[in-house]
Amino acid sequence: MEGSVPLAHAWVLAIVLFGLGLAGLLARRNLVFMLMSVEIMLNAAGLAFITAGARWGQADGQIMFILILTLAAAEVSVGLALILQLFYRSASVDADSARSLRD
Amino acid sequence: MAALLWIVPALPLLGFLLLFLAGGRASRLVTAIIGVGSTALAALLTLALAAWFLHAGQPIVRATLWQWIGVGGFTAPIGFELDALSLVMTLVITFVGFLIHLYSSEFMQHDDGYGRFFCYMNLFVASMLILVLADNLLLLFLGWEGVGLCSYLLIGFWYRDAANGRAARKAFIVTRVGDTAFMIGLLLLATHLGTLDIAALMERAQSAWPAGSALPTAAAALLLGGAVGKSAQLPLQTWLPDAMAGPTPVSALIHAATMVTAGVYLIARTHTLFNLAPSVQLALTLIGAATLLLAAFSALAQHDLKRILAYSTMSQIGYMFLALGVGAWTAAIFHFMTHAFFKALLFLAAGAVIMRIDDEHDIFRMGGLKRELPVAFWSFLIGAASLAALPLVTAGFYSKDMILWGAWNSGPRGPILWGAGLLGALLTPIYIFRAVFVVFFGERHTAPSGRYGARIVIPLALLSALALTAGFVDMPPALGNVTAFSRLLDPILPARQEVPTAASTEAAVMVIAALTALLGVGIAWWIYGRRAAAPARLFGTRPALALRRFWLCGWGFDWLYDCLLVRPFLWLARINRADGVDAFYGLIAAASRLFNRLLSRTESGRLRRYAGWIAAGSLAAIAIAMFA
């Protein structure tokens, strides 16, 4: 397949995206940014599925990507609703302020 | 008539239920009417049954009410059986029981627990009747435990005094030792012979087990253990003297006339089994002979009037065991009957003395009461005469003579056993007439108060009459040869294999016993009536005082058991207070608490730390999947 992107590049991109998302999730305290990091990680996983589907010529990878897309949409709506609630209650979107839930 | 049999135990049971449900709210009059009335009706019904029984030619009556237990092939009904043996027992229980109830209705008049007292007493009579009328050993055991419970409740009747509670617990625990043996015996019989129905059991034992083999020996030994506990024989005799903590009518009914003779009844009832186990029967004989002497010596040293009578009860039951052991079954039951009359009389008379002199039990603080309390004096004297077996005129003479003759005539060991019995027959008049002379003669130390009502005088008079005349139903060949009692029991209990002896020997044995009793009274009079100087000097010496202390505490059995059993047990309980077994389970609990603390520290509430842990965990899982 002349001119196409080599598989290894796509794998590396997916790994890098996933690592960036994870790093953002662990480093950020702002819940909105954390949600965005999760989105990046989900997309990295989606990319890996698409790549694998293209490699073995099967539709499963694309089906999985659509599933992940739906999942991400649902997740974002629930996550944003929770963040809004937290913001109303503690006037902050700091993840560590949610610690009060434990005590 | 047979259909009425179940009503006999049901009447006092009904009385118990009524008094129990009344819970002490009923008035004294109503309580007395229910309590005394139920036993009176039972006595009348028993009399009617007895008349019918003798008229109908002594049939064995069985009345099964319903099935109690049925598991696999094993069944135990609630069923009653009347034969000559249980008829004699029932007659004594209901009649002596009725007289003692009547006496109690006045004796306990000023007691707060009047209703409670009659409630327990009625339950006792019901249990005792179930015991003697039961047609299977399991129902018999129910009655056996019922009387044990009532004994416990009534010894500790005045529960506000801690000592009474201790005495009650002691009686309960010591008899429990015997009851455990009894229960194991029941299990052994049920597993090996497949039934507990007494008649079937005896039949199967006879056909399945050869005489002297291991199984009947074990079963008989276990039953003997139960009998020894209930009847206060060596080595489980220590509870009876302490049981005198209960009210005097209780001592008369439970600890003299009826319950303590349940062991005698049990052995007589299962005599087939004992015949199959000669070694157990020998043990029975020796236990009886040893107890009768031990208790008689102890009675010599007591100064509490009721304890004298308690040791005398042990001694007389020793005679019954001796009679059972040598195979003189009828003699044992005969002595049971006369003993029930004269010992109940002695206790009631003692109670009559004690209630008039401000609950004083020490005979040396009484004295000279003959003139003040003629009713108590004459009834106590008659009871004492019958217990001492004064010849010809008392019931005790005929029954004791029958036992002594049975002991003499029991093979090569006979003369030795007879000698033990004769020594007991010498000691009996000494200790009981010691009480008579000390309590009723000499100088007065107390001033009696109050007077007796009819409800105390009538039982004393009736029991006095019975204590004198009950022996005339069976007299030895030399004295008219009346055999009404033996003939009554002959179909039930096996006849003795009498060694043929000259009639003159039997007469000589009787004369020796009679002279021994008179000699004993003479000795008692010499020491305590005339207050001769020589014995007083002898009693003051050091060995005599030591011996007296030894006998006073009942040959030190309490001390022995205290050292051997009570103290080691308490020591074990003390060192195990922390509960060694529990420590293991405590360890498990402590470990899980530790892990709980460790794990709960990871739950910090910091979201990013959770995410980090999840990432690290996933990484680890992937690493394991890839490299391992």
C-alpha cells in the first residue's frame, strides 16, 4: 500500500495521545481539563481500534470506534452535569475540593 | 377402672397448673384447697384403684394415652402401667403426700411464699406419680428429672438466704452426676435392645444377654449410678444433709418418704437386669451396707435435729439397697413403705417441735419439751420406736427383720452382711433415742409458744397409727406368719432362692435383732437419759472429740470432693477466665481489623490519586500479561 501511513506510526501516535491524556488526568486539578484528558485517552483508544481494523481489514475496529464515540458523549454529559453540581455547591472546579465527599 | 389410671398423676398436675397460673394471687384458703384437695382426690382415687385391683385378681393394667416420641423404629408413648409394685408406691406417695400437704397448710401459714410452696409441692407429687406409674423408662426419666427439679426448687425455697441456694445447687449438681449415668444407661439400652418399654425391655434383655456378660453389667451399673445419686448413697450421698435447708414438710415428703427412694424403685423395677449382672448386684449390696453404717455413725454426732433425721434416712435407704442387693426385693419395698410412714412422722414431729420454739434446730438448746409439747413428743417417740425397730409393736421391726433375715440367708457372704445390718440396727436406736432423750427430757432451755391446730395433729396421729401398724401386713413365721404383703408383690418380683434353714434359726435371728434394738435404746438412755458420768468422761477425751468432728462432717466427704473436684474446677475456671479457645478467634478478628485499617488509608478521597492507582494497576496487569 504505497503512500499510506505506516502502521507503526499510527500505534505510536495512539500511545503518545494516551500518555498525554493520562499525564493531563494525573497532573491537572481542574475538573474540566481532566474531563478533556479523558476524552483524549478515549480517542487514543479509538485510533488504536481503527488502525487495527485497517491492518486486518475487518469492520470490528470501526464498530468499536462508534461505540467509544457514543460512550464518550454519554460520559461527557454525565461528567459535565456532575462538575456543574460541584461548582454550584463549592464554587470551584478543583478535583481536590471533592475530597469533602469522603469525610 | 384402668381408664382412670392417668387421672391419678393428672390431679396434682392440674393443681400445679392452677396454682402456677394464679401466680400467688390466690388467697391462702383457695391455695390450700387446691393444693391439699388435689392430693386428697388423688389419694382417694388410688384407694379405689387399689380396691378394684385386689378384687380383680391383680391384673397388670396398661393405659397408653398418646405417642410421645416416634423416631425410626424407636417409640416412646405417654403410657402408664399399674402393677402391685407401682400400686404400693402410688398408695404411699398419695397418702403420705396428702397428709404432708395437710400438715403444710398450717405449718407454712405465715410464709410469704404460700402459693409458690403448694405449686411446687403439687408438681412434685405429679412428677413422682409419673415416675412410679410410667410404663417406659423414658417417661420414668421425665418424672425422675421432675422430682429432681422440685427438690431443687424446694430446698432453695427460702431463697433470700444464700446458704439455702447453695444447698439447692449442691443437691441438683450432685444428683445430676447420677442422672447423667442413668441417661447413658437409657441410651445403651435403647440402642442395643431397641425399646425402652420396661416389660419388653426386661424380656429382651433376658433372652438376648447371657448372665454376667458385659452389656447387662454396664447397663445395670449405669442405672445403679442414677439410683445412687437420687437415693443419696455412697459415693453421691453428700447432698442429703444439706438438703435439710428446705422447709420441714419438704424434708418429710421429698427427702425422706418418696423421692430419695426412687432409686430403690428403679432397681426393683429393673430387677431382671440386675439379676443378669451379679457383679453390679454385689456392688449394690456393698454400697447399701457401707452407707447404712457410715450414715448411722454420722447421725450419732449431729446436733441439728433435722440432720440427724437426714443421716438416718441415708442409713435406712442403705438397708433397702442391702435388701435389693441380696435379692430380698420384697423386703426392700416393705421397708420403703414402713420407712415412708415413720420417717415422715419423725420429720413432721420434728417440724412441730421446731416451729414452736422459734426455729431452733440444735437439740442441745431444746430439752424438757415432753410436758410442753405432748403431741410432738408422742408422735416423735412413736416414729423413733419404729425407726429403732422396737420389737413386736412397731412397723419398722417387721420390715427391718425381713431385711436382716434376707441378708443372713444370702449365701456365704450372708453372716458378714447380717453383721453390718445388725451393727446398724444397734446404732439406729442409739442416735434416734439420743435425740428423744435430749430434746424431750432433762431440763428446759426454751419456752415454747403457740399451739397446734387440727391440720397438724391429724397427720401426726394418722402417721403414728401407720408407723405402729403398717408392719402387721407381713410377719415372720415365728409371729403368726402373715404374708399379705409378700403375696401381693410375689407375681412382680422374683422369689428369693432361700437356703433351707431351720425355723429356729430364723426365730433366733429375729430375737437377736429385737434384743439389739432394746440394747441400743438402753445405751441411749444410759448416756443421754440418765447422764451417766463414764461416757461423758470418755467423750471429753481428745480422740473422741476428733472422731466426733469427723462424723459430724459426714466422714469428710465434703472436704474430699471439695479438694478433688470443686477446687480443681474453680482453678481451671480461674486460669481460663481469658478463654484460651476464644483467643484464636480473637486473632482472626484482630487481623481483619488491621487489614481494614491499612486498606481504609488508601481511600483518601483524592480523585487524581485514584486515577494514578488505576493507571499503575493497569500497567502492572499488562506487564504481567506480557512478560509472565
